[in-house]
Amino acid sequence: MGGFMYTSKQMIVMRRDLKMRKGKIAAQAGHACVEAVLLALKKEQRFNEIKEDNDYVYLDTDVHTPLTDWFNNGVAKICVYVDSEEELLALDQKAKEKGIISCLIKDAGHTEFHNQPTYTCLAFEPLEKEVADELTGGLPLY
């Protein structure tokens, strides 16, 4: 990568007010992370650069973006929380206004939430640390 590196991370924002089971939290966060990374790969047209070597997945490229850094330097994911649907939706809107991929997850409600579809979390595409901190820096770690 020629010595040029970003410091990037993927932020996951969970709704703590829902009091989800640990397995449900993991599943919802997983949905959000995967979707956000897939959309970031699509946006940057990078699918053909995905490589695997000894169980290590990386982007084989000279293109330097937060996505490259995220794949090639540890795939950092940080989980923070909000305490309401309104806070979650506001973060989603703020990201979209800035042109940042934000994947908002709405659970169907079949196993929790009394068959009521419910927004549970969101994840952003991998971002430079400063951009991620601007969006979520004031939120507590989950």
C-alpha cells in the first residue's frame, strides 16, 4: 500500500432501550455490518478486488480508501448505543445527508417485539476515524 494508511473503523449503533437478548443483538449487528460493507464494496466497485489467503480476506489493490484500510488492517468494529428509536433514526438521517452509507435494520418482530416490526440498530460503512467520531463520538460503548 505504499506506506499510505487510513485509520478506519465500522461503527454499529444498537438500541439499548429494547433490552434484546445477547443472541438477538449479535444477529442484528451482523445484519447491519454485512449489509453496510456490501453496499460500500458496491459503491466503490471493489468486488473484484476481494481476495483470500490462509483464511485472511483482504482487498488486493493500490486504491486507498477507508474501505481498503478496514479490510487490510483489522476490520475494526465498534459498538455503541442509543436509548430510543428517534435517536437511531436521527443518526441514520445525519449519515445519509453526508453521503455516508448507513444500514438501518428493521427486525420483523417474530421472535421478539410481539410481532411488531422494530428498528433495532444501524451500521455505517467503514469510515475514517475522524468521520466516524463526528457521527458517533458522543455515544457510549455498548
